[in-house]
Amino acid sequence: MSSFSIPLSGLDASSNALNIISNDLANLNTVGFKNQDANFQDLFYQNLGSDGAGDLIQVGAGAQVGSTTTNFSNGSLENTGVNTDVAITGSGFFVVQPADGGVQYTRAGDFTLNSAGQLVTSSGQLVLGYPAVNGVVTPGATLSPLQMGQGEVSPPSATTTMQQQTNLNASAAPGTTYSTTLEVYDSLGTPHVLTFNYTMTSPDNWSYQITLPAADTGGTGAPTVVASGNLVFNSNGNLTSPAGSIAGINITGLADGAANMSITWNLTDANGNSLLTQDSGASSTSSTDQNGFASGTLQTFNIDSNGTIEGEFSNGQTQALGQLALANFSNNQGLQLVGQNSYEATLASGAAVVGAPNSGGRGSLTGGALELSNVDISTEFTDMIVVERAFEANARVITTLDSVGSQTINLQASPGN
């Protein structure tokens, strides 16, 4: 009987809906997974004529799954403390590159580092973003794999400014000398120890001499004098001369071949307060500071809400290593699932609009966290019960039709017919 095709289509549609529910439940713990819903639609209709009013008499031919809708709402966040993990809050997809060199998109941020120090997905796809050059990221540049392995190096930087918080004893006898040291770095990152010798010449007056070990400039014997002069304090113990800073402290002919150095000695802080003071307390240096540093190797990194990957180096410096990119689409429902938590763009989805997080409607990122699956187990079980009942009802119709058919055959086979 042709009527069997109608409940059979219902069984097939219900079976497909159960498969979708089953897939959702199977991915309950899949990072970044988005659940789907089956949307049913009726099949074409047969026109059997018209009634007395001229209205068409139509009989349906069954049902089918007409479409599936993906729920792209955010899943909850779980803090992991793993610096390669990152979660999206809001819209957007990470841009990844599979082995074939194409481009795919994912919400799963359970990344790791491969043997080359590149950020990759759990299935080995390269994570794409904007690389940094000398710590500077250029958003909108060509996307490329993000490199953050332990081989990353922060280059050295020569000292150009220095300062020290020092008090000189106002009660010292003329001729008394106080010495303190400060370490600076040359252009190759080699440290050099400067010695500051302060000598009381008369009340409120001191001379200073800054020296460098002779060996640092390839010599022997007495230290090399790189700067000298006089300091004048007022009755309140504040430095009055020189004022502000002493520029042009030059160090030349360094033995390691580094470039000549020119250092400015700041005598006041950012608020104009004197860093060199003179009171009756013992001569002492409470702190020193300078802006140079040696080269350093990458120790760790973290990812901020804008996707910037900040590397922390052994020399105490922090430097951008790159920035994660996010992609938006005009129609997320048009994306094609390709497995491994990934999607591909289609004509229906429109082309990807790629940019930095927190811009152009793209979401923000949370480093050290993962976006969990948005599957709601109670909703899925409720849907399962509804679909199961639909399946049972269609199966009962087939049983009924079979019974009717059998009775019809029996009537025809009965004696006297």
C-alpha cells in the first residue's frame, strides 16, 4: 500500500532527529561544541480532486528533516590556568589552518604548542593570527601561524637613563667619602658596574666621581673616571645644583665591542622631588634604577582579552609575541561542519570578516579558560522523549496498516468471495 510511505517517512525523520540528539549528547563534554536542533517539514501533497465548494482535497505524503539549526549561544567558561587555553565570549571563531593549507574556523580554544613552538589546536591545526615584530603587533597584517616557543628571545637594550635614591650624611667630616654602585648594560647586554664616590668638601657641598673598572674598557690599573662634578644642598637637605639631571655621561671603548654609551643621570623623580638628599642620617642608598637590560629567553606567556599574547622573558621584560584573530560571518547557520570542532565557510555563510578581538562586533577572549559545550542535558532528554513518542506513533501506524492489509487479504481469500 502506498500509505506505508507516510509513516515510513515519519520513522526516517524521527530517526534523523534522534541521531542529532545523540550527537549533541555525545559531545556534552566537547570544548566549544554547539548543539543542533532538527526542523521538520512536510512533503509534497497529492491532489485528489475538489469538494462541493471547489476546495482542493489534498493528502500529505509524510515528513522529513528539512533543516538543522545550530545554537551558537555561548557555553559557560571554565578556568583551567593553562596559558595556552583561551575562550571566546561573544561572537567570533578562531582562524585555524589544517594540514592541507586551507582555512577553517573553530570555537574550541584548547590549544597547545607543537614541537616548533607554534600554537595549534588539539587536532594539530595551526592557529592563525597577527605576528609581532620586535614586540609590535600590526592588526590587519597577513595572517600567519603564531610562534611562541621557548626559543623566542628578547634582545638587549643599552642603558640611557639611571637614578638612585641616596642620602649623604650632613654630619660627616670634610673629606669623608661614601661609595655606592649601580649596574648598567651596554648594547650587547653586557652588565657594567658603575661606582659613585661622594666626598664631603664642606658643609652642604659634595663632590662626586663616577668610575668604571679599567678592565671594562680593555685597560688595567685604576678605574676609569666617566664623570665628575660637584653637588650643592640647601639648608633643608635638598639638592639645588645641579638641577634636574646630568646628561652626557659617556662610556667609550668598551672591551666587548659594544656601542659607545651615553647616559643621563636623573637627580629628581617624576614629581620633581630630589633623589639625592643630605641630612644627619648615615649615608645610604635605598634604591637604584636604570632602563637597560640584557637579552632574555621566553619563560611564559599569557593571552589578554584583546587576544594579545604577552611573553615574559628571563630579563624581566614583557613583550608582545602576536595577537589572535577572530572571524565573523553574516550567517553562522550557513557554516559547514567538517569535524574536529571545525567549520568551513560556504556561499550561504558569506566570507569571513577577520580582525582583532573586541573590534568590529567580535567577542573578547579569556586566557587560561575554556568555553564548554552549550548542550543542555535536560533539554536534550526532553526532546528525546518527544521524538521517541513520534517514532513509536509512526511505528504503530505501520502496524495498523499491516493489520488492515492482512484483514483485506483474508476477506478476499474467504470462501464465497
